[in-house]
Amino acid sequence: PASPAAPAAAAAPAETVVVSTDVVRATFDSTGGTLVRLELLAYRDPIDPQRNVVLFDRNARRVYLAQTGLITGQAGVALPNHLSAMTVQPGERTLAAGAHSLSVRFESAAMDGVKLVKTYTFERGKYTVGVRHEVVNQGGATVQPQLYLQLARDAAPPEGESSFYFTFTGPAIYTEASKFKKVDFKDIAKGSASHANSGNDGWVAMVQHYFTSAWLVNAPGQREFRTDKVAGTPETYTVAMVLPLGDVAPGSSKSHEAILYAGPQEEHKLAALAPGLELVKDYGWFTVLAKPLFWLLEKLYQVIGNWGWAIVALVVLLKVGFYWLNASAYRSMAKMKAVAPRVTELRERYKDKPQQMQQEMMRIYREEKVNPLGGCLPILVQMPFFIALYWVLLSSVEMRNGHWLYIADLAQPDRLFGTLPWLQMPIGPLPLLMTASSLFQVWLNPTPPDPVQAKMMWLMPLAFGFMFFFFPSGLVLYWLTNNLLSIAQQWWINRQLGVNR
């Protein structure tokens, strides 16, 4: 059968149903019983803090929907799908005080004798929705329906996403055999998307920064995985899981239970819902290091009770762990700084004799027991850990609304001093201190003998400093803490060796 497709823009809904719990406000369209809007009541929009974060939505700028329906390979048989008219059944629409759950039920008219009944069940405090599909065969022939669970989304990144760093937006598919696989929208458009096509387990998801949605069926059973570009739309794509329901004889029915998750990428809660679901929290290539670093950061938060100070404490622990490695690097750089005047004099004296200049420089390095690479290698060993921590802080939804001193949200740039209107650049003390500390580190380091390289060493902190004005405050706090600790250690070693200016 052809892949199920989402419409470019659904027709005017027969009825709109709004369901509210303590953590979400969900809007359904009775056409297909489709979830067309979902507000996360505990999270504020990064552009307009007066609004809630909206995950699912359908408007002129955004298409992001959770759809389900039936298909079949039987010739001439049409079954209810996400475009079919459905009737919503009476019931409560707001989770009452003291109530644990709330359900909303949709029923389709019979198509070729088959009726589809969908029941969504919300629970207090949870971002999971139980979704029960019941296929009722009122006709005179056996049918062989397949249930599809689908997420449809446009390719645009979430509003407010920074252009100075990249986070993945798009479908993801997981099976135990093929593991976690992100699928790029561009590959789907070109027809070259590579992912598992079938399995006996697994799930499908739509991933974006901090939040995700996923269709979960944890009971083992045959299923297909499909990605597609919706025909007739400029940039709307689908990821679907298709499950055979077997034969449904005349006068009988068959039901299926699934879970729709739509909410924050809280790592431990996702891991408890389905195998591998925590992988939607994208750490990139450094997952093997990032996961234990997040575990340690979370433990520090549980002790300290503040995410900002937990970041500071984690950087301190990393610097302590790498103290002797750093000390070796800083001693090497201090020695390089001590011999820098002699090297500069050599370059001037032998500027027309490069071979002799190199020989004399190597002689000085041997006499002073200086290794020109000694300051680089220890730092290179540590870089994967600090890059992994960078991704931990960038990817962790826990940073949203996390405060530190005057900062109310560590996931947002520091705006204490306002915003430059012509650049739309937020201004705050953290990135200013970060830039100043980076420049001070350049001053402490040995001056490269090449004048062009020396100028670049001063320009790089300024270029990176500009970018850090747009970075989340938690990331800038991490880099600033690391810089200050590095400066303290390097200053102390330089003082011991008598090379401070």
C-alpha cells in the first residue's frame, strides 16, 4: 500500500476539541481525530515568555501533527484514516482536581463496513498519551487492516533557534538491530533516506532542540518504518510506523494500544519509556562521554540545588581531574614564553637563511629542554571531555528556567544590559567576561614567532567572543569558569618559573 500522507492544509475541521491537564493543553481536529496543537504548560516560549512552548501546531507557518489511521493491501477496500470524518464522544475536557486521568474518544463512520474508534488517555503529570485503536468490522467480509502511527512536520527549525550553533531537527527511527538513526529532511526529499525499513521492535520520533515526540509500541511484533515527503506541499515530511493487525472477521473487532510521547527530552524519563528513547537527546559524536558527564552534573545539582553552581562545580572537578596534565602543558608553554625573545631575535638574524634559523631554534629548544608540542598534546587529550560537556549543556532541557545569580534562564543568552537593536545582539556581563578572559589567556601564552599567527591569536578570542553573546548563558558560564581556572593555574606556573610579565 502507498505510504499514508498528511494534507498540505486540512479542510475546515468539523469540530475542534481542547483537552487540558496540569502539564499540557491539547487540541484535536475531529477530521481523523488528529492532534493538531499541543502546549507544554511548564515551559515558556524563548521568543515570547508570556506564551507557552507549542510543540504540535497547524498554522500558516508551522505544520507539526500526530496522525493515525488504517490502510490495507486488499484491492478496492478503503478504511478510515487521518482524513476521515470522525465524531467526538461527550466527556470531560479538563482534568479535574483529584482525578488521575482524562480520556477523549473519536468514532468514524463505517467505510466498507469498517469503523475505527480512537481513544486518547491523558494522565496527571505526564507527557505520555495512551492511544487505543479499535477496529470494528460491521461488514460481511474479513478485512486485513494495518495501523499507521505517524508524525508529520515541516522542515523549518524551531522558532528562536540560534544561527550560531546547530541542533538536529527531523525524524528518528530506532530498532534493537539497527539502533538509533536520525534521518535528514533533505535525504527524504531526494529519496535517499537510509534507515531500518522493518523490525520486530522499535519506535519513530520527530526530534528538535530540547523537545521530542514519539510513537511507542513496546510489545514485540512486526512493523514497518516509513519516511516520506507529503505530495503537494513545499516542505512537509512524515515518519510513520505501520503495524499489521491481522484478520478481523465480520461482526468482530480488534484493538491495539500505543503510546504517544510529546514533551521535553528528560533523559532518565525517556529511557524508562522505551529502549533507546533517551538517544533523541542529541550529544552527537561524544555520547559515550556526554552521558556520564550529564549523570555527574545531575548528581551535583541534587546536592547543590542550583544548575548554575552545578556547572561551576563540574568544571572544577574536571580541572582537578586533569590538573597534572594541564600543569605539564602550562610548564611547556611557560618555557616557550621564556625563550620567545631569543627565538624572535633568531628569526630576525636569520630571516634570509631559513634552514640555519630552524637549526638554531632546535638547538635552543634542546638546551632549554623545551618541547614545542608539549603545550598542545595534553590539551588535545582533554578536548573531547570539554566538547562533550559543551553538548551536555547545549542539549539538556533541564537548563531551561534554571537560574544562577541574576540569570533567570540558563538556556537563554545573557541580556542583563539589554539588546543592541541594529544587531539584535543581547548584551550581558558573562560574554564580556568570557571575551576578556580569553584575551588574558593569549597574553599569558607564549607569543608565536610568526607575526601573522600572533595577530590571529588576538583576533580569535574577539571572533568567538562575539558568538558567545548569542550562546545560552549556561554554556558561557561553563567556558568562563574553565577559562578562569586555566588562567589561575597557568599564572601560578608562570610565576614559579619566573616568566610572568
